[in-house]
Amino acid sequence: MVLGMSPLGISMSTIDASDYASNPGSSGDPPYRRGIHPGMYADRLWTMRQYAGFSSPSETNSRFRRLLENGQTGLSVAFDLPTQLGLDSDDPLSSGEVGR
């Protein structure tokens, strides 16, 4: 049953919940309804991340390398505020915040 179109023009239909209940698929296999890794967290730790960033690229690089050497398994980069807000660097709202 087609419900309509998404704002991007993608045809939307109902989900057959009975299919999911009877055949949820395997972990690590498309459509990833049970997770992206075959064993999920039964055979591996979750990704550990620390939000980090410093004033210069070289300091940030050093910090990330130190975190990875000490067991960090993922990185979350602290970008400047305009980038986090999706603003261009020349947007008036970005004044004084670019690169901070």
C-alpha cells in the first residue's frame, strides 16, 4: 500500500510488521534491521568516542593520535560553531566564530 511521496519524491509505503516479526534478517546484513555488525555487541565493545578539538590542526591531530593509542575506537571532531550550525564561513551570523 503506497502512502504517498516524501518531500524528496520517494514513494512511501507501509511496513509489513509481520515480515519483521517472522524474519528480522541477520545482524550485519542489509537492510540492517538487527544492526550493522554480525555479532553486534555480544562479540565486540561499542565504539568509544571522546568529543575533542583544539586551537590548531596539529594540536588536534596530536590529541586524536594520543586518544587512539590509548584505546579510543572512534573520534568525534569538535568543529567550530558555524560549521556545527551549518552556516557558511561568510554568513553574517558566523562573524567572530569561524575557526574558534
